[in-house]
Amino acid sequence: GQNIDQPTEMTATEGAIVQINCTYQTSGFNGLFWYQQHAGEAPTFLSYNVLDGLEEKGRFSSFLSRSKGYSYLLLKELQMKDSASYLCAVLDSNYQLIWGAGTKLIIKP
Amino acid sequence: TAGITQAPTSQILAAGRSMTLRCTQDMRHNAMYWYRQDLGLGLRLIHYSNTAGTTGKGEVPDGYSVSRANTDDFPLTLASAVPSQTSVYFCASSDSADPGGTQYFGPGTRLTVL
């Protein structure tokens, strides 16, 4: 079966750096997405990786290793507004998104 | 730009009743999707439509139906609601021109079936 694993919850301190990991086993791979979802709101797009390596976008970076079935989202200079769930999703061989359950990130002052 | 709108925002429904969740996008995206989101689970695809006039079944289609008469609208119908359909429902759309076909989500409908 297809599986996306990410930690259920993480806690970090305002101003610090946090890395949220995602491992996947899917039938085929056509890219990996990270979305942010604040409580009670819709998921919003953060990043898309299809090639190995690091993609940097401001305070957020996303890394992909296709051979290891592994990605991480790196958040720097954490702000209270970064408190949210972070969803990892893989585009499979049928171009359908397979979603992880999400990682709830709690930021403490 | 409104993007994607969904209606209603929330609804309480008696079991056995029918209901249609509405979804409209103004981005002229070809593809549209319906997901449900339950606590502790990832988003699960109910139905999708790659283009107007076509629809397909996702991971959890039972008890739901969709139609795609035009590009903008993609309603989801529950013919006879059951308590297990209590969930938050998200509509999304995508354009193949975006990297990976990035999906953009509506604000969601919170449905409670009693």
C-alpha cells in the first residue's frame, strides 16, 4: 500500500529552527508537496519538489531525496504565526496526491 | 480574485437526509477535487474531475456523487447521509500549467450528521 509518515506533533521555540520530516512509500513518484494548514482553515501551498536537493523560499526550505523516500521542511526564525499543521503529500504514478496525516507544530514564546 | 468558494460553511444534517455541498472556482482550472479531512488522518480523495464533463472516483467514493457540468462548478452530493460522513470537506482545483499541478483549496464545509 501507499504510505506517508510524518510526526504527529512537534514543539519549538520562537526564533529557533525546526525540521519536519516526511518519509513515503508510494506507487511511483511525480513530486512531493508541503502545505501549511492553520486550525480551522484550508491547506495552503508551501513548496513542490520533484528533483533531489534543497529548495529555499524565504524562511522555509524543502529537501527531497528520492532514493531514500524522504523529505523535510525546514522552518527558520520561527514566528508565532508558524503555529499550524504541516502536510506532506506525494504525487503518485496516477498523478493523484497521497497525503500524510500532518504534523502539528506548536511554537512557544 | 475569489479563488475557490464553498457553501455552506457548516451544516448539521439528520441521518438519511440528502445534501449538496457547493464548490465554485473562478481560476478556470481544468481539474477539481473533493476531499474529506478527519482527525488523525490525511486528506482523503472522494471524487475528482480532470475536465468539464468527466469525473472519477477517488479513495473513498461510496455514499457520494459528483457532477461537472461546466468548468467552474463541482458540487458534491450525499444522497442519504450517515454519521460516518461527519467530516470537514474541502474542494480544490488545479491547473496542469502549475508545477506538479499544485492544488488550491477552498475554505471547507464542516458537516455534522446526527
